[in-house]
Amino acid sequence: MANQVTRIAALSLAVVLTAGCGQGLKATAIPDGDAAAEYVTAKFSAQLDVLEKDFTGNEARKSKIDKFARIDDKKMDSTIEAFQVGRPPARLAKNHSNRNSNEFLDSYHPAGSPIEYLLLGPIYTPLAPTPWVSMPYKGGNYNACFWEGYQDVCKMLTVVSRSFEKGAAGRQAKSFPDGTVELTAEVPLQMVLDERVIAFPEDLLSRVTDEMKKEPLSSKIILDGAGKLRQLDMTGLVKGEGHELEIRTSYQVLGEPTESELPKIPDPAQVTNLVDEAAIADFYDRMGAIQDG
């Protein structure tokens, strides 16, 4: 299942970077030194405590995560919009390429359905004779970090949490009149790679030296007045021994979705049903061959 999720997420897409919360409002820096470190740590720890409840609840939510990564001239871009609506929730993840309009995968699980659907972009038409495929739904016991669109933000939060535990350098905090709080900290590239925030192919990772892995990336967390996560960015450019690694990834909460943003359940004539593990494994193996080709 983890490999299947990785394949769905491995699209080449353009990044859309948007402005952060608090734009146009005058920020107040939290005092420097130990007071700032304690404030940032307390704010971050409190956020981790409520994050699981925030993600696993059934309330409507809509978010976007933009990802760009580059090792030398090899680039990976992705944009995923995630929707959750209803009780029990229906979930939709739209993984679309801005560089190639024919490259997309939309995964859809209707509320309470025993099956989930995958809409195939044109480059994936060799995988099935129909635009949709379906397979048994097995995600009922997984937490929110399993779902496409939330996996990456969970990985980024894990990286920031680990860096805080190890005493991350450069921690800062700013507060805004509307109650928004902006937290920043440096995170080691090594942790970002360990948590697979970006899943680089092994042949590209071989270009990243041990010294490069010690270099920091910048992370920014924006909480709203209620202390809920509204944006998480992780960015940086690392150079070494003639190679460059660049990462720009941004998660944002977009507001509440509506039922109208979900697709209709596909007509059975438009769906290829994958009913056993062998057929599903073969499907994802062939998808991987297209993505790697």
C-alpha cells in the first residue's frame, strides 16, 4: 500500500507558491534569546498536541501542497489539492501537472464506499481500457498521515519536531494583531531526506555528499489565532562538490470545500475493476514503469 501511495504522488508538476498569513499586518517579534526559544518550543509543542485531532476529525477541509525539488538539472514538481467533505467523509485528492496537462491522477473515495477510484490522466491510458479504475478500499484504519495531501505535511512536521528535540538553530517567532503566529527554524537536510519529504531516486541521492546533508533548510510554520496549522513551508538550496540540491515545498489550508467540488461516482462502464492483490500490484508496477520511463 505504501508503494501504491508513493506512485500516485510521483507526478511531475509545477509549483504554485502563495503568500503567507499575516500579509499586510505589522508583526511583533518575540524577544530574542532563551525567551524566544522557549516561546517557539511551547507554541510548536502545543501545535503537535492538537494536530492529530485536527487531521483525523470529520470536519470539512481543503488544502494544497506544492512541491518542487531539484538535484542538478533533474527536477520534480508536484501540486496536490486534498478535499474532505461529509460525515462519514468523502475524500478526493487531485494530483495534477502544471507542466504537462496530460499527467494527472485523481483518487476518490466516496463516503462509506467499500471501493475507491482512481482517474487516469492521458499518459496513463495504457494502464486500463477505461478512464477510471477501482479497487477495494482498505484505508479505514489509517490515520490522516496516510492520505494523499496530508502525508507530506506530516513528514515535514516530523522533521521540524526532530530538529526541535535536537536544539534546532535560528528559531524565531513573530505574532500578528489578528492572532496569527509565525514560527521559523532551521532543519538539517539529512532529516528531510531521512523522512522522505521528497522521495529522490537513489541514483540522484548519490550526488548528495555527507557535508551537503549537514546543511540547513529553512522551515516556517504559520498558526492562526486559534492555534491551528494554516501553512508550513520548507525551503533551501544546498551546494557541494559541483552539485546542487534545491527544495521548495509549501502546505496551505484553503478553506472549507463543498459537495459540489467532489466528482460523481463514475458510471460502471467507465471503470476497470481491480479486485485482487495480483491485479492491483501489476497495475502499480506498470504505473511505475511509465513514471520512471
